[in-house]
Amino acid sequence: MTIAMTFDERYRAIDARDARFDGQFVTAVHSTGIYCRPSCPARTPKAANVSFFPTSAAAHEAGFRACKRCLPEATPGSPQWNLRGDVAGRAMRLIADGVVDRDGVPGLAERLGYSDRHLTRLLTAELGAGPLALARAHRAHTARTLLVDTDLSMPDVAFAAGFGSIRQFNDTMTEVFALSPTELRARRRGGTSAMPGRIDLVLPVREPFDAVGLFGWMRAHAIPGVETGDAASFARTIRLDGGPAWFEVRQDAAGPLRLRAELTSLRDLAPLISRVRRLFDLDADPAAIDAGLSRHPELRPLVARIPGVRLPAAMDADEMLIRAMIGQQISVASARTVMGRLAAALGEPVDSPSGPSFLFPTPAVIAERGAEVLRGPGARIRAIVHAAGALAEGSLRLSPGDDTLEQRGKLLALPGIGPWTADYVRMRVLGDPDVLLPGDVAARAGAAAAGIPSDATGLTAWSTRVAPWRSYLMAHLWYAAPVTQAWRAVTPEPSPRKDDR
């Protein structure tokens, strides 16, 4: 795993210009004062002149500037932040989600249960930079992406990236990249013309990338009226801090993965990009995951058939809980029908490029009126309404920065939530790579097809050998199940049942 890489291992990676490690660390060269991505084409510096940093923010804080040749910010993010459940990993997920820009360091510290000072000390010791510097680096990365990939005006780029003023934007970009915003724009790749609030940009991704499976998954689970999908695209509406937003992720034949979005407020762009990257698991390390799973003969054919499998995350934590609870013990198709009815009855109507749409209803609305719309066993309806009420009043808070075991405990304490639901939520909300759902019917069918134990006890025992990649094992087992083959096909078929045991 990347976390345990030694100096010599990192040096061998930069000497080989190995692009698999781009985004996982940066190389600072003392003789030039710059830092690079591992695959930088420049001549490999002497080992004595090199320091490695886990984040670009740490390199900034140490006085280094980004390489103008390889632009280390133009890479997928580090896979460590999903692998790590410690304070540093949780903080990085929340910073990417815009918590520091919205609520400041006190808001981040409160989410993590620390004082401002103690959190700053922890992150500086662990990552080489405090929360303000980490958030600043994230803003610079977003701004560079917008300068290179879009036609947004300079003030709009600064605003969208989260800068407080044009001067702060100019100073930060020049300090980080040793290039002014105008000079960075001159390196543009030819983005599309943009109206105010409309974005079209490239999403960097590590290969191999199982786009077929991801788009199939999204299509199979899409909520009518909220989400749409086909073999090469997925689009939906979402409620962000600045108002309603719409986005589409698309991959045309032999082309890059692209994000198109329309926003009420450009300040929501950086959090949206972060959430979309998490939704499509774009910062995963497929080489490490595939290698870890392929060590086991039973899984080798599955990995060979689907290299670069990804684990879909969640756009909104509260919505994910409601979706998981609705989906307990019913088919995916039935759950879509129920959620489509809920969205049409209680969601806010919006116009989007996909046509008339709805925003998924808020927990407060579901708590107040969900019982009028939901159908099924009374106990399940009461459980969903109760959970929505807890989310609405704030007694239950879910976010990508939660501690995985604490989140699981909070969910299991609610009526009507069993292990399948609690674990499925933390898999999707936290992007936890090591979650097993042994009671999942489709996964057990996939296990039987793969020749590994398919009973809950046997699968749990066998799965320990693939830690910390059990969530990705689940993805392979889902795709191996006969009933889920439609997820990877153009024409969808009836979907499988799920079991909350």
C-alpha cells in the first residue's frame, strides 16, 4: 500500500517515471526549489537532492513551487484518503468537500471532535501542512483545472475555486505554480465556451478504469426524475449550498472522462468536483487493488475480466441513508420505483438540461410527509421517517469525514437499520475500501459463481484474506452474479434483491 512506501521505493518510482504513483506523493528537488509528480519527464534528480511529501500543500509549506513542465496538480487525487480512517484521512475528505471554505477551520475541527489548535498540530505533524494550507492547495488545484479546461473569466475562476479576492487568487497561483493565472491559461487544452454557471472539463483518472461497470451501476440504480443514465453517461440534479445544480459525467468513444455541470453558484463547483470524483471512485489505485485481489486464484479470473473495478460512492450522505433503507430486502428495480414516487411527490421541481427534474426530497420533508407517500410494511415506513427526522434535527449527522466504526454504531442504534444497511451506507458514504456485506443475496450468488464460500459465515471467514480490499471484492461479486449481468449491458434487465441480514 502507498502509505508504507519507503524512500527507496518512491525514488525507484520517480526514476521509472511511473505514472501509477501520480497524485500519491510529490517529489521536491532541493537544487531547483520545485516539486514534481512521479512521472515528470525531467531528468531524475540525485537522491541526495530529493525529499518526498504526501501532499502538494506540504511542499508549498516547505518553500517549493510546482513544476511548470509536469504540473503535478493535474493528476488524480491520492487514494490514501479513502484507505485511511484516521484523522488525517477524514480531514482530507472534508477539506475536499469544502468544509474549510464554508465553515473555516473551527467547523472542520468541530466535525472531527478536536480543538482548532490540536487539529492543526495533528495535520501538520502527519501531512506537513495545517488545514488552512491544505484548503489553499485544494483551491489552487481547482483554479488550475478551470484555467486550463474552461473559458470562465478570471473573476469567475477565482470565485469558483473559493478564493476571497482576485488579489488572493493571483498571489496564490503565482506562488504555487510560479506562473500567473494568465500564463496558466495560455497552457489551456482547449475547453468549451462557458456561460456563467456552466462548466465543461476533463476528470483525470487512473487506468485501468471500469467505465462500463460504473455507468451500468448508475443506470441500474438511477432514481426516475432525479437521475438518468446510459452506457456512457450519468446525469442528475443535486442540492448544493448555493442552490440546485445539475451535472453529467460522460465518456465518449476513446475520449477522456468529462464533467459537464450547471450551477446556481460557482462557489459550489469545487465541492461538486470532489463529490463527483468520489462518486466515480476516480482517486482509487487500481493497480494496488487488482494486485491485492489477484493474489488469490479464485479471484484472478474476475480481475482479468474486469480490470480497474471501481466502487460507486454517494453524492449526498443523507440521501444515501434514505436510499439504503428503502432498498432493504426489495429489488433494485422496486426501490427505484419507490424513490421515483417519493421524489415526484416531495422533491423540488427544477429545470435541467435533462428536462423537467426533481431534487431528491430533504430529510425534513420526508420526516414530515414521507408516511403519506411511502408504501410497504408499517415498521419500515416508520423507521425511514424516524431516520429522516434524526437527520433533519441534527441528532444524526453523516458525512465523508465520519469515523467508520462510529458511523456504523450510530446507524445500528436506529430502529429498522440492520448490519447490511449500516455497512452499505459506510461503504458508499465513506468510500471505505474494506466493507463486506455477507448477507447480500447478489454478492453471495457471485461468490458461488466464483467458487468461493457463498454462505454468510463462510464468505466472512474467507474474505479476511483480501483485506483491505473487501469493498472491491463486493463489486466483483456483484458483477459475477448472474442476475446483475444487465448492469454491464446496454439494455437493462430486472435487478436483484438485497438482504438486510
